[in-house]
Amino acid sequence: MAKDLAIVLNNGSINSAVVTAMASQRYRPVMIFAETTAGDSGRKRAAYDQQVAHFKPYREYSVSIAQAGGAPAQNLAAAADPRQGSTMAPQMLDLLPLLAVAVRSAAHHQAAAIYIGLRVGPETDDLAKATEFCQIWNEMIQLPCGMSELEIQAPLLELEAWQVVEVGFQVGAPFDRTWSCLEETSEPCGSCRGCRAREAAFQQAGKADPKRIVARKA
């Protein structure tokens, strides 16, 4: 197994930037972006491309994820977005095809780890379910799939959103290259649920949002 490579699922979000920075401290990342709509040319893809330019991964890929249940799957947006709700089952279902892609990529590159930005916070029930989910996947890939040294890492799993911000500053995450707004506008709208959650996280962490600083200078 290539001890210096790690697969990182990244969708341009804050969580994605933080886990990619964490992975980069130990490994050379192989970054994967999930296209949930044709082309996926929106702001999340733009943020992902900016993060690719920042991290300079060993390889980077875009993969197309088919629609689930007749509607576009949330997929990586659910897996790596700090605005998650408390219902775990849909999130776990959406994460399944992404993890399958990540495992296949890990096998191809003989990577040592897979990093995902899944975060559920400290709520006991949700955290227990998510932890068990990751444990089951690790058991599946390590035993039946014969990749005994490969491990799925979800380092943000039990953190609050503000703690993710704090960790991000510690590892040098490029927050100015992330996207949290739910609107497809050229600049964050500042009023949607995503923007409000982002603002609250930085305020609670006692940090200035680098993206806002860059926007003011532009």
C-alpha cells in the first residue's frame, strides 16, 4: 500500500477544506469531486477547483453520481457540509456511492486512507449511528475486500461547526476557497441558511472569515 497517499472526498465546502488540510499533513491527497448534476459548474465546483490549486494533489478526479430515488442525490454535499440536519439515514444512504468510488480509487492508487468530511456533532444518537457506519465500512474494506491497511477517517465527526473552524485555522485550511451559500450567485448572499450557519461558526470560534476579508479587498 502507498503509505504516502490518501483519498479525500471534497465538494468545496468548509468541512472539505479542513479534512483535505488534515490529510495533507500526513499524506499526498488524491482529491475527488462528485458531480451530482451534469457538469456541476456551480460555485461548489469552482471552490473545489480553487482548493485543488491550493493543495496541489497527487491526482484529482470528478465522478458522476447517478440520481437516487428520482431526484439528484445530496451525496457529497451531505457528507462534507457543515449544515447537516439530525436525520442520519438519508445522509448515510447518500454517502454510500461516494464511499464505493473512494474505495475503488484507494485500491487503484494503493492509498493508505480515505478522508471524508462527515460531521454530525456531539449528539449521542446521531454520533453513535455515524460512528457505527464508519466502523462497518472499515470492516468491509479491510476484511472482505482484502485491504487490511486501508482506513476511512472522519476526523470532524463529533465536532461542532465552530470547532471545525478552529481546527481549520490550526491546520491552515484555505477558508477563502470554500463555498457555503445555498444560492448560485457570484458572491455569498449573506442571508440563506448556509451563510448564516457559516457566520455563526466563525463568530463562535472567535475568528474572522477569510473569505469575507478577501471579498472586501476585491
